Amino acid sequence: MRKSERLFKLVTLLQGRRTAITAQTLADALGVTMRTVYRDIQALVLSGVPIDGEAGVGYRLRKGFDLPPLMFQSEEVTALLVGSRMVQAWTDSELALAAKQAETKILAALTPQMLIDVSRLPYRIPNFSRAENEVHGILRKACEARQKITITYRDMKEHQSSRTLSPFGLFGWGDHWTLLAWCEKRDDYRNFRLDRIQSITLLAQHYSHHPQRNLEHYLTQVVGVEDKQKPA
């Protein structure tokens, strides 16, 4: 966690409390040492954040101080929280933790009435721990790093094969995930269901960007749809 993120989370933790919170509790929540908490508190005080501390009691954010508000509309909050909980339920443990931390920040920025509305949301996303979730984490990182992989794969006819792939992206279909990759065996794009992958080996080799072998090219030129989720 970068220092800027840690300082923001520290203020968020203090902001959500009516009573003082000890340095040890803060350290446990942030996953750092008490010495780091002391340094971070000092940095915040020097930057103008009004934090009061008392030996043996803890730290408290002075009444009246607030972070600049995030102006969310009600439906924006619903969309963010539903998305966060889907990530927590259907992806890997690291991404799930990041979504949970983001949700904490979102909730800290809401008005009292919006918090009441959130408690009444009708959405429930069952969280079933599956081996596929951890496979998701390995493949996600391989896509991000452009790292080649070898998989053992069982297709719908129960045929098993070994494939060397350049992984491009993950597609969520509601009840399952698929990996889009360039398959060296077929010399073409192929999609692989995560729940049919028997094993994964990360290779030392990385692949370079190819204008006709990537996620956007597959969607726009092969499938023929606009890549609406491409970053602006």
C-alpha cells in the first residue's frame, strides 16, 4: 500500500469513529507497525489534519473536520456497491480484498440518509469459495503482465490437451468465466472456460503487443462489436 493510500485510509478510519482509537488498532487495520502509525499521524497533523492524541487512550479526529465529499447520486452508489460485491464473490481473493477496501471508502463518504438507503438495498450476491476464483487471480496477473502460460485443458467432450497461450482478457458470463488467449497450437484466438482448466504453468516468456493479436482487435475485428470498456 502506497503512503498516500495509507494516509487516506487512516483518516477514513478516524473519521468513522466517535471515540478514540488506539495506535495498535490502527496498525492492525492498516497492516503496519505502530511506529509507522506514529509517523503517519505526525505527517497528517503537519499537513493540517486536526488529530488529537492522548497517551493510553488513542487518537481522535477533531469534531467538525471532514474530507472533501464525493458527490454520489443514489443509483451511482447502488451500482458501485453491487459491482463491488460481485467482484468480492466472483473473482480472486486479492481483487476481492481491494473491492472490500474500496467499498469502505465509498461508505465513509455517504450521508446518513444514503447509509440508510444502502442498508435497504435488495441485492444479495452469494459468495461461494471456488477453486475457479484462485485460477482467476493467476490468469488476471498473467494478462496484466503479458506473460505466457501453459495450461492443461479439458474440453466439453472430456478431451484433454496441453496449450501454450498468450492470455489477453477475462470474460464474465454470469455463471462462468472464460479466458481469451492466442493459442500457439491453433495459431488463432481461442476461449477457455476457467472451470475446465486443470493446471496452469506460468512461463518466463512474455509476449509483446501485436496490433492483430489483442483484446481490442478480437472484439472489434473478429466479433464485430465496439470495445465499450476500453479505457478512454
